[in-house]
Amino acid sequence: MILALKLGVIAIYVAALAGAAGLLPAGIGAAAQALALGILFLHVLELLFAFQHVRRYRGPLAMSVLLTILFGVLHWKPLAAARPAQ
């Protein structure tokens, strides 16, 4: 389920880039860009509120921050639900 949602978010980002490159009709491209910017903005806000969970990522913190900005709750919620390492 999470993978399908992540693929949906990626599709929105790809549509926004295609719209910016002029590969989509103006109205659709503009809507995709507005949606992608809104999603990115909300994910940056999520990063501020869920940073304690973002830090639990086993890889580099910078990668976890990037994944949170791209995918938001789809990235940090599984980290929050995981049992902390003991």
C-alpha cells in the first residue's frame, strides 16, 4: 500500500516536471505544478513536526530528510511505528 502511494506521489512530481518542460497542456501542467508545490510545502512542515521520527532512519540523516520532503508521512510514519533499537 505504501509503495503504491509513493508511486502516486512520484507520478505527481513527474507530471509537474513534464508540465514545466511544456510536455503537457498548459492547464494540466499548471495544475500538476501547483499540486506538487503544495505537497512539497506540506512535507516540509511535516519534517518540522516529525523530526524525532525522521532521525530514526538507519541511513544518513540527510537522506531521511530528503525522503520526508518527497514522501512525507509515507516515509516517517513507519519509522515512528518501528520499535526503537535497544
